Amino acid sequence: MKVFLFYRTDNWNTRESKDLIYIGTSKEASIKKLMKLDSEPITEEQAEDIRRMNQSQCNNVGYEWEVEVWTPNHLSR
């Protein structure tokens, strides 16, 4: 299982600007949900960037998105 952490960032995707917005287990479902936000949603152009390279860039909307993909450790019983 993978976990997707969606961060909203400034125009330059600086580490200091990262703001964790959403954690999901499906990248595509998470993108679709975040496209429906009332404030600073993922745009269609940003969604294409995220699908391709896990971040958006050069979209001229005042903010960008970055996605971290994590695989949690599974403890055996």
C-alpha cells in the first residue's frame, strides 16, 4: 500500500512553504478531491503535472502542489 501526502507550496515549491493539505491512499482519487476545494484547488494543468512528476510547476496561479509517496512498513504477526 502507498500513501500520498499532498502539500501546497509557493510558486517555487520551497521546502519552507510546504503546507500539508491532504493524505490519501489513491493518487487519482486524491487529485480529484483536491480539484474540488473552494480555496486554491488543484487546477487541470496542475493535475496533469502531478500525475506525471508528483509536483506542479509554472502554472501562474500563485501556488503549486507537491506530492510525497510513502510505503508504510508492514509488521508481520
